Amino acid sequence: MSKLSGLFRSRDTPKNSTPGSAYSFFFGTSASGKRVNERSAMQITAVYCCVRIIAEAIASLPIHVYRVSDNRSEKATDHPLYFLLHDEPNPEMSSFTFREVMMTHLLLWGNAYAQVIRNGKGEVVALYPLMPDRMTVDRDEHGRLYYEYRVSPDDAPINKDERVILEPSSVLHIFGLGYDGLVGKSPIAMTKNAIGLAISAEEYGSKFFANGAQPAGVLEHPGTLKNPDKLRASWHETYGGSQNANKIAVLEEGMKYTPISISPEQAQFLETRKFQVDEIARIFRIPPHMIGDLEKSSFNNIEQQSLEFVKYTLDPWVCRWEQAIRRTLLTQEEKKQYTVKFNVDGLLRGDYKSRMDGYAIARNNGWMSANDIRALENLDLIPAEEGGDLYLVNGNMVPLIDAGTAYNEGKEEKSDEEVLELEETGSDGSESGSGNGKDSGAQRNNSGRKLV
């Protein structure tokens, strides 16, 4: 039983499955028979394209540290973390490169790790990415989490130990979908069969053209061959490879060539490869048109698909980044005053006309000033004394409570108005009015009759 205990572990134990990827990949073998891991998967163009699109999108988004007070937020450029996240997390790479590498690790291994370097005051002074396939997450005898990193000879010679133990406060850990809330599972490992099929289809196509674009077959000889390996090698050397395609074969001694393999068309080779592209795009939640599949895209829906990419693909990753940074890199006191946000407004901007219509609505309703709009369009700001920071509204709009007050005031004024009675003329042409004592207080019609 002790021998099997090392193979089968409790699900509740927070073990990271990335080192060696033995459990997740089952030694890397897929149902198609092809070995699948994070590096071999990147040789598939669809996987490479999906990873590159998401990684570059996250890396290109502006990231800022904000100071929040009285329901207002402003950029905290004086905070030490602002420069690290926005410009340079360490002296060796830019913010774009750092986030691109971290996002690539996150998409392939399901986890992204960065070592947090602090000074004597506890302030973060540098962030260095760590390889996820050399990191293990575990608990000590007291149940506390710790990170164990296996050092490689290729690393910078700053530590001579083969393994380094890191506290949770010293590791920025961003993880994807997982089972225990501590580590994420590799998307490549979870979908290895689909990626393995894509590898098999691509290898089949490569070998088909390497064989001169001719299906494999059998060389039949009427007699007995003393050295069949020599004949096979001679045949491959003469007629194998795409450079020897369409050569005329000369068969001697009554030999006959019989093909035994079905054609790529019969095997639906192209349809299989096309379906696997959609399958991989589905894994990473990428719109097919972004990786070159325009079959179901048109001029009318391609912009909407791009907006859905931001909403349903990038937003969850952005939320993971923001919460992990805030949780690890900010102290408890700083969390009450500061927050970290990515700016995705640039990706959500539509065409020029749509933007201008939106700005006009915001300007007319008073929740954006001219300078707010010009800042989003990267234009020079209008000086405040010239009205650049003014918030304007239409003059014919009043609050609802004021509208009711105006209605009541108008009603009171109407009741206080004097009603002027028009003197009416009788049938004899004389004027009749209140001057006659008998008809005092009575009204007459045009014919001179009293109105009772």
C-alpha cells in the first residue's frame, strides 16, 4: 500500500500539478498517441496565435495605482508600486515584457509566479517572473502555505541552493481555473486530446508532402527478395520527398506498386484541421476571426465580436490580475486607500463616429467636460480659465422636484388672476352691463337675453 500512496494523493492536499506535469498530462500522452505539453502545444499555429493575442492584449493595457478618497479616485503616481507596474517591474524588463511573460505562463501552465523583492521598509522594489514548471505549492506541518522553487543552472547565480522556500508574501501568484482555489490547472493539460489531434493532423499533412504527395503503398515482387531493406531505402531515396514529386517510377523484374492508404480528401484531412482550429479557439475563448478564420465573420458582426472578446475573454483575466496584485503587493492599511486598475477603455472604443456620438451624449448630459473628452482622445487640454473643465447641461431640463414646484406655482398664479368681463351689446344697440340695477350681476348673450 505504501508503494501506491505515492501515485494516488488526496484531492484536498494543495499540491501544484505543474512540476513535471506528470499527473495532469499522464506522462504527456494524448489519445492520438502524440506527446502534448506546454512547449509542444505552442508549435500548433492556433495555440501560438491564441496565446499571443491574449498575452499581448493584457500587456498593452495601461495599468495604474489609484488613491481612493471620498468616492473619488486619482492616480497615485507618488506610490512606489506605480512605477513598477506601469513602467519597469525590474531593471531587466519593461512592464509590457513582464506582463506578456506572466500571461503566457498563465495561459499555458494555468499559473503565473513572480518573486517579490522588498526593501527594509517592506516596500516592493522589484518583481521577477518565475518559471511555473519549477514551482510547487504546499503546506508545512502547521498548515501554512509556502512556495518551493527549484533553481536551474541557467538562472542568475544569486543563490547556490537547489531549492528555495518562499513565503506567500514574497510571491505574486496569479492562477486560472482550478479545483482548490490555491493553484490553477494547465489549459493545455486539460485539453490535451484536442491539441494532440491537431498535432497528429499537422504531422500527417507534413508526411504526406514529404512522401511526394502520394499515398503509401506496397511494392509487390513476383519472386523472393534477398535484401528488402535495400529496395525500400532505394525507393524512398528516389521517389520520396516533395522534391521528387511526380517523378516517373521505373519498376523492374515484374514488380508492381499498389497504394493501400486512403487519400487526404477521403480522410477529410482539411475539414479535420479546420475543426481543430475552431476547437483551440474555443479553449482560449478567442473569436475565430482573430486567428484568421473569417468564415462566420462579416462586416456587420466583426466589431461586435471584438467587443465580446474584451468583455468575455479579457475581463476575467484582468480581474484576476487586479485582485492578485492588490492582495499581495498592498499592505492592509494601503488597501483602504489604494487600488490597482487596468484601463480597457482603449479596446472598447468603436469607430470615430460612434465615439463622437457617445461624447456628445456625455457632454450634453453634464457628466463629461471638454477636457475629459480630449484626454481620452489624446488631445491637448483646454485651460480651465477658458472653460475646459466646465460641466454643462441643457437649459430646458430641470430636476423633477423643481418641475412639480413650478406646476404648483403656476396653478396658484392662475387662480389669483382677475377675470375681466366683456360688456355685451343688446338688441337695440345699447350697452348692457353691470350699470343697470335690475340686471346687476347677470350676464347676457348676443341677443340680449339673460343667462340664468
